[in-house]
Amino acid sequence: MHADDSYRGKTKYDDSTALAYRNRPPRQDAAEMTLIDRVFRYVPRSHRVLDVPCGAGRVAAHLARMGYRVTAADYSLAMVDIARQNLHKNSLDIPVEQQDVEALTYADGQFDTIICFRLFHHFPDAEIRQKAVSELCRVARTFVALAYFSPYAWSSMRTRLRIALGGRGSQKFATPLSEVEGYFRQRGFFLVRDFPRRRFMHTLHVALFERGSPRGG
């Protein structure tokens, strides 16, 4: 757990916030699922996949329909309850558990692949980023797919400009891919490919990392 356990992305999903988050705008949801499809072309369908944090369960459901054996987990008990309801409503038998990405209770290498979607940009400092990546790499046997916000996209630059001009700040933190790669390299994982939602325009990226030696190296 983070030293002060107070950063917003970890604690904001109470019952009311979780309900508001449950339904993503259809256009955004479709674009994000397409992004995940691009990433998972590299992941064999036989893999056991952990979706953490799972939110309302939309990624877990999408991957299960593709044929993956999925476990879902989230720190927020409100999100765990909503994910269970949504998955049950869609007749998907996916276990949903409460887990802290900074201190996962799973065994080393318990899952073939882990997807960590729309969480990393909530981390306010390098200490917690490194701690979370360490746990993801410990539990993943082969792949980790990590979503992060790029500081080089137009949407990120627009946010920085707004703040510089005296506008409201942001509780979302962009991270260069080079920094993300460094955390994974320390744990023996190397970049397979970086997938932008929309290159140079949209801040959301998913980087796929694989345990072992660098590809082509």
C-alpha cells in the first residue's frame, strides 16, 4: 500500500462514483476495446489472464468472449460488486476478487498475461509506479499489458498548457514510455510493442511487455 494511501485513483471509487463509472460512452468504449484487440493479437488464446483493476468488468468480459480464461480484480469493493453483477448479467463465469495492485496476493507467475488498463495515470510518483510494476511482473508468467498516458500527445500538451495559463490542475499523470520501460526492464520484462489509441492525438497508450530477452536482441 502506498505510504499515505490517499492518492485519488485508489480511493475515489465509492458506491456513487463506481456507479457513474460503470457505463462508458459507447464511442469511447468501442475505441478502447479495439485498442485491446490490437494488443491481444500477440497473446495466445490459451493464456490465463488477470484483469486488474477490472472496474465494471468490461475488459474482462471482452477478453472472455475472445476465449481467454479471465480472472478480474479491483481494489474498490464497490467496483467488485458492480463487476460481479455485470458479468453475471452477461452469463460470464469470471471470478472477481478484491486485490491491491501494490500488494497482490497471487503466487509468482500465477497468470500467463496481466492487463492493467486505465490505472497507471493515477499514480502520482515514481515510487508507486515502480511498486505496482514490480507486483504485476511478479505475478505474470509471460506478458504484462499496461495502459499509460503519454505526455507527447496533443491532449496531454493541451492539459499542460491550460495549467500553465492558470487553469485547473489535473490528477492524471502522463509518463514517458522510456520511464515505463525502465520499470519493466528492472524486472526482466522487455517491450514487445507500444499501441497508441490514436498516435500523437490521444494520450492513451497500451504497452505490451514480455518476460525474457529483448526481441531481436
